[in-house]
Amino acid sequence: MLNGPDNLLELRDFSLTLKRKKTPLPLLKGLSFSLRPGESMAIVGESGCGKTLTARSIMKLYDERSFEVSGGQILFKGRDILGLSEAELRGLRGKQMAMIFQEPMTALNPVFTIGDQIEEALSLHLDMGKKESLMRAVELLEQVGIPEAEYRIHSYPHELSGGMRQRAMIAMAISCNPTLLIADEPTTALDVTVQAQIMELLERLREEIGMALILVTHDLGIVWSVAERVIIMYAGYIVENSPVNDLFKDPLHPYTQGLLRSIPQQDVYKWKDKGRRRLDPIPGNVPAMDQLGPGCPFRPRCPKEMKVCKEILPPLTGVNGSDLREVRCHLYP
């Protein structure tokens, strides 16, 4: 992890546990990473690995009746958000950090127009009047590429296509020019053409506004063109943290290698396995969190399993004495 006073965001050994009557269930385990101002990062992993819960934890959007922090800190601009009051968090969310949720149809309020929902954020955080916020809402819809913006602000979510709803969600998220934008599976249920448009839009907005971006996705194929750094998660752990170029050219963890082997070959990166043509899926299934034993959680599916993997959980360590690349694997002592 790259530590330093100039980091916008830092997770320091953060752990989150599900409350249960008998035995609490650890879900996120010792997460440590940092994000610089303006940097773009992708958090990648299969369903159930903890990536969405990590994203929601950064904004403290988990139910404290069901979850509890079992260790660590989440620092945003040097402040531990875990210790902030709900009033302080309301002032932070939307204004300084914003999130695009996975399903825009359920994230948008169906009984309010798109314009009303954008205006609410502008009124709350920037104290804009009705006329000024309406003009700003039109500008935002135009900025995210929605045609006839003056007409569309009066539309309800069900009157928009999936791609336009996602653009409206992005307009709401950037309305107050946040310094951090978290996008949770922003291309889910969209066709390939619209997926590409949404990813290009996020990258363009990041450069225009100067915000940092965290992209949560299960698809390594869309990461290359957007992220500067990639975090690979498995069973609630970070198993690899790497600059995007290094990860695609020389993936270290067997799980990362398996993810790359299971997607169509890309011409943009030159991994040593580039000559292959066959897609090789990772055998087995992601284990349930309450079924993890000692040792490496990926061991039952790993083609490079060793005896030590069954007995000892490998630490997340820097490679070749550097913290630019980190991997959780006994292959890299």
C-alpha cells in the first residue's frame, strides 16, 4: 500500500464482520490500499468476493444493525469516516464523495422526475435556488450526453432507456463535483455499445472534473482503458494490488492469471500466455465465507497449490521489496 499524507483515501487493515447470534462472520479481512487525488482504480473479483461491500464501506453505507467494524480505519482526506456522525456523513456523501449504484432503475426514485432528483442534491449541498438548480441540472444532463436535456429533466426513470438512466445517475453523482466517485458495476445489463459509451464518459468526466475514480467490476476486459491501478479480491481478501500495465503483462497471483485466461484475448496487453486461443475457466466455485478453513482461500481451486497453502494464510506483501505491487501468495516469499 502506498502510504502518505497526500493520499485522498486510505484503508488501513479494515475488517468488517456480519453480526450473527452464534459466531460473527468476517466478510472483509484486513483490507489496506490507498488512492491518490485524481487516480483511477478498479476493484475486480467474482460475485461474493466483497468488492461491492468494500465500496459501500468507503461511504459507510452498510447497515450497522447487521455489520460491525472489527478493525482498521478508512481515512478520507485524513479523517476516519468510521468515527463521523450521521450528520457529518450526510455533508460528505454527495458533495465530496459520490456513488453510482449497480441498478439505476432501483437507485432512482420512480415517483420523482430526473430533474427533481438532481436538484435535490444541488439544493442540499450547494444551497442553490430552484431556478439555478434547474439550469444546472440541464447542464449536467448535457454533460453526460443525454439529448434534449431541457425536456428530459421532466422525465421519470421508467421513461428512459437503461443507458440514459445510467447517464442520469452519473449526472446526479457528479452534480457537486466530488473529489471521489465510486462506480459499482456501472455497465451491468447494458449492451456492449452502451457499455463502451459509459466507460468513455466516466473517463472523460474524471479528466474534466479532476476527481478520483473507483470502478467496481467483475469484468477485467473493461478495466484496461479506465484504471491506472487494479485490486483483485477473493473471499474478502485482497490477493493482488498492481498498476494496470504490470497486472495485464505479468499477473502474479494464480487467481489473477485464471481471470485473464477466462476472458477473450486482448491485443492491448502482452502477457506471456498471449499465444493461447482457448478460454480456460477457473475450476470450482467461490467458497462460502463461513466455509473457509485455514490457509489460502484460493487453495481448493489453485493449480499451483503447495503444502504450506493449506496451513498458513499468505500475507499481502510487496514484490521485490517494492510496495508498487503486492500479492498474497506463497509463491512470492
